[in-house]
Amino acid sequence: MPERRKFSRIIYKTPATITQNNVIWHTYLLDLSLKGALLATPKKWKQGNNKKFVVHFQLNKSEIYIELVLKLKQENLEHLRFEIDQIDINSASHLKRLIELNLGNEAVLQRELRELTD
């Protein structure tokens, strides 16, 4: 079966917060791409909605934080799958660099960046 994924995912487990309408859930980011993120379903999670969520996480061993505005695409008892809706320029730069370092392949990264702008 051919691979349908257009964006490479990197495994990146780190604590994260999900915020919506002044409600905060503490969870873990599990993996990440230029297009979306997979997070562990937090305790006390109530079924999501189609409104936007804000996710914050800190890059390991640094003072750098990334903030993503996400749309919930799929959820179950273990995982929440999100699509990136908005990202500020600083977070986008850090995300690009994080994925670049983990992919180890500049050509793949450039192809994925072109996919985002098409």
C-alpha cells in the first residue's frame, strides 16, 4: 500500500497544555509535523468540538516555547489528533528547525514546505 502521508511526523514526547475558553488541560505531545500534532488525551477531557484549541509546549532543554492554534480532527480515549490552523512566525521557525534536525534530510523538508504553500 503506498504511503499517503504528505508530511513527515517526528516523535517528540514532551509536556504540553491545551487551552480553550479559559479551560486548561495538562497532557503530553507525542508527535509533530508541519501540518499537525498528536497529543495524549488528558484526564478529565470532555469530548472536543470544532472550535480552535491552543497548545503550548517547551522544547526540551531550552527556554523556547512553541504555541500552535489547532483544530481537533480526531479523538479517542488515548489520543487527540490536531491540524495546525495558525502559528506565529517565531513558533513556525522553531518548528521548522526541530523537524529539520529530526528528519536529517533537507530535500524532504523543502518538499513539505512547498506542500504547505500550495
